[in-house]
Amino acid sequence: MAVNDKYLYVMQCKNYYKFGISNNLWVRQKEMQIGNPFEIKIVVYFLYKERDARYIERAIHNFLKSSKVHGEWFKNNKKVKQYVEHLIFLKEKGDTPKYEMV
């Protein structure tokens, strides 16, 4: 992992998904878990250069804006679930989401 690389991630807590970026995904998960009585789990993640990670994160947030609950958290409805499943499929294929795929 290079200095300017970022993780683009999806985390889940109960019936909500968080789409975000972080330098250290596992530290980020632990930080969010503090004070939260419900398990936050990492669903899928990808490694990008920082500029690309921010660009794709914004595109995902715009694509799913009708499902936004607060900040980077989105309710688990049909559109969000299908998109998360798509991201998991890409990861399993060894591919990454591109802006035009959002």
C-alpha cells in the first residue's frame, strides 16, 4: 500500500450500509465500533489512489442519495442491496468499481 492509497469500503451495521474511504480500514472499523452496541462488519473493500477513491466514493453517494439516512450511512433497500452485491461480485472477479460503473 502506497502512502497516498485509500481503501474504498462498505461496512454494515444492522440494516444500514456505510460507504466510505480510509487509510486504515481496520482501525476505522474499530473507531466506529466504540460506543456502538451493534456489530459493524466490513462487507467489501477496494484499494485506490486517494484521488480515485474520493471520486468513486462521491459517485456512489450520488447514485444512492435517495437511500441516504445520515452522513455516509444508507438504508438497506433494494437499490442499495443490489449495489452492494454488485461490489462483492466485482471483488470476487478481481475487478474494481469504475466511475462509469456507478
